[in-house]
Amino acid sequence: MSSATISHPRQRYWWLVVLQGIAVIILSIFLFFRPVGVVFLIGIFLGLYLVLNGLVDILFAFLGKDVPDRSWSFLKGVLSAFFGGLILLMPFLFVQQLGWLFFVIVALSLFLFGGMRVLLKRQDIGKRRASDILVGLLMILLGLLMLVAPFTSLELLVIMLAVWGGVTGVMMIIDGFDLGMNY
């Protein structure tokens, strides 16, 4: 196959996408079976993921001569590797401070956006009014639950991340093999 038919450098290195998917699945399995004890390891795995993802993006930026967004891929890779390195240097501090800050921001956002959705849809007379109000009320309840029972909510959030990661990992493996077969 000639190099003119390669549309993206990821096609040549499809196996990296498959390995990335396998790593996400392994992390998801660990998250699912150890949701309470995994808080510290989330920082380490996130740091490793960001560093490896950044290095892969930098590699693709240098190898993809026909890719128009090489500079963005390089910048994204450098930033990803930098922040991943910071997290690896201080995983407990990251999870303790930024993790809880992120958690509180998500809870407050759910509460506020759910409230806005309910209030704005009260004035709307469209077909989806009732379902939008219901979604808004569920967002408010989830935000309140996260604020009132943070540890239970955090365990639930970790389990949801595990399920999401497993699905994402399977999709990455399928995409990687699809890239490999079409190379």
C-alpha cells in the first residue's frame, strides 16, 4: 500500500490505539471492584494516561507529515504530558484537592443547571416541556445528593466511571483494529 493512501498516521500505529483501549479496560475493571480504595490510584493512572497520551500525540505530530493539525497535536501532547507529570509527582494532592473541587463543581453545576432548566421550561409551552422539567428535577436531585452524601456519591461516580471506561476501552479496541484492517 502506498503512503499516499494513508490518511492519518494513527492508521500506521493502530496497535497503540488497541493498547490504549486495553489499558482503559484494565483500569475500569479495577475501579469497578475496588471503588473505595482506588482514590489514590486514580491520580497515578490519570497521570500515566496523560503522559502516555501526550507522548503518542507528540509522536503523531512528528510522524504525520500530511496531517494539517500537526502543531495542535504537538501542543496537546506537550500539555497532556506536562499535566500528567505533575499529577504523577503529587497524586494524593491532586486527588485530594482537585478531585474534591471537581466533585463539588459538578454537584453545584447539576443543581444550578437543573434549576435553570426547570425555571426556563415553566414558561415554555412546547411538547418537550414535561420531559425537560423532569430532567431538570433529576439534575437538581443528583446535585443535592452529591452535596448531602458526598462519599456515597463519590463511590457511585467511581462505579459510573468504571462502566464508562469499559465501554470506551472496547470502542477504542474496535477502532484500533478497524484502523489496522483498513491500512
